[in-house]
Amino acid sequence: MRPRVLTLLFALLATQLGSLVAPAYACGCGAMIPDGFSRIGVQRETSVVRWDGRTEQIVMRFRVDGDARKAAWIMPVPGRASVGLGKAELFTDLGRLTVPERRTRGYFWPREADWPFSSGSRDGLSAAMPGAGDPSVGVVGREQLGDFDVARLTATDPDALKRWLGTNGFQLPDRLATELRPYVDQKWEYVAVRLAPRDPAKALRGDLDPLRIRFDSDRLVYPMRLSRTAKYAQSLGLYVLAAHRMEPLSPIGGSPPEVAFAGTITPRGSVAELTGSDRPVFLTAIEQEFPEPARIDGDHELRATAEDTPYRRAVYHDELLTVGGVPAWVLTVAGALAAAVVLGLVLIRRGAGRRGARGA
């Protein structure tokens, strides 16, 4: 009895600890830095990548929480970038296109929620960024976009970038400055975004306006290196719109990427606006987990797969098998019992007949 009680207590403790540790979603394209001693957490990042072989566009939307009234966010890009606001309906439209297929799967024996185990009731089935400064940092553009003050920067020295951000009200963590070094060496540029609601008393919470970033690139790359600085497990989700089905070249230190959807679609509405036409395009939805972010060893580079094999994830709804509304197991058990009764009667009659014959 005592081991069973201890097992139950450990299970309850694990459940409580699990409820306290909220999942941290990857800010894969950059890093979020709150001001002062405030805090900000990215609850969810959803990204859409459009690549036509020459130009790459990334549209992202953050869902954040915390008490920060302003924050900075940095994204390294391989070339000169333009920045604008994206459309929130893009994510709704893509989510509708990639919704899993619903399938029904029958089971024979009753489960906990089925009669005779159930009680009869069942739940449903289920401030501006001045461009001052350091000669190692160049400001190539600045725009005010909704709640975002966007500066597009070049930097030949990560320490110079750190000083520039500090001058403009943000403290770049030392570890993040170290992770920027490979981008400086490759002469990448940066999109530095100041997130500040127009109402200064309002904290940054909920879904922020989507940002749309565009740059020239002859390869499809999704910056991930800065997520090495995360303290907790990370989760990445990408919608990729290209000429073919796409896949990452390597897991870059995470679990094997999983395809949630792959198929040719005809763009409409916000999707057509992003692709620039209503001609068919291949959509690949990819999900990946990073249990140990420190193992991330580079950026995602994606390539076309050997074949454009379509795929749609299936969600199964388990349903008790019935015949004419009666559970199949009931009919089977009743039939077996009836057969047993008939067999018993036959055996009894045969036995009685033999005894009568012997008595005669």
C-alpha cells in the first residue's frame, strides 16, 4: 500500500510542477529585450516565409505577456531589408488551409466514458530610436509602423551594436552580443525594432501587429542562432511558401523537424497578396522542438525535397462501434451468451436421451 501512495504523491507533485513551468516559444528570428527591470515573455511566435528563389519575405506575429511597457527586438538578415506591417488575416487564412483532416476510428470494447463504466453523462466528444552615434553602426532607415519604431542597421562590431542599443535605451545581454559575432563576420545587417504602445501606460501584452520583412536572398534562410540564449525549451512553427516542398538541411541542434502539412494551394486574399499572384504555390508547414536551446548551432537553411509529396496531418476521433445504435460489443456478448445457452440445452437434452435409452 505504501509504495502505491508514494507513487501517487510523486505523480501529483510532477503535475503541479508541470503546471508552473509555462512553455517558452522560440523567438527564432531574433531576440526580445525588455527595458530596465521589467519582463516580457514571447508566448507564441508564428512565422510565414515566402521565397521565390531571389527574394525572401518573413511575416511574423508575436503573442507576448509581462509587465514591460517597451522592448527592443533584433533580427539579423543576410541583406538590405525593407520593413512594413503584415496582415493578421494571413495567419488565419493559412491556418484554415492547413487544418488537419478529421477521421473517425472505431473501437470495440467500451472505455471509461462508455456504458457501463460511465454515469450516463458525457462531455462533448470530444520613444523614438535616434540614429546617433557610433561609426561602427550605420542607420540605413527608420520607420514608425503602428506600435513599432523600426531602425535598420549595419554593424561591423557586435560591441558597437551593444553600445548603440544602450544609447537608445536598451541593454543588450553579454551572451546575446557574443551570439551576434557570426552575423557581423558574415556582414549581415539587422532590423532593430522598438516595441512601444502609443499609450505609454499600456503594457505589451497579447498579439502584436504582424511585421513583414523583405530582403534579397538566393537561398531560403531562417535565422535561429540567437535562440541559443533561451533558458527554456523552445518551439518553432513555420509556414513556407515556395515553388516546391521545402525541408531544413539539418535539425541544427533540435529534434527532427516534423511536417504538419504539404501541398499545392491556390493563393487567395492575404496569401495572394504575399505571393504577388494567384498562381499555384507549394505550402509546407513545419514544426520543430528545441529541448536544449544551447545546442542550436546555426540558422535554418531550407531546400527543396526530391519530390513534392503532399501530406495532411490527420486527427482521429475514436468512436464506439455500433450496429443499429446498439454497441457491437453488447450484441457480440449477447450472441455469445445465447449460443452458450443453446449449446448447454442441447448437451442437456443429449445427456437425458442417453440416460433414457440405457433405462429402457
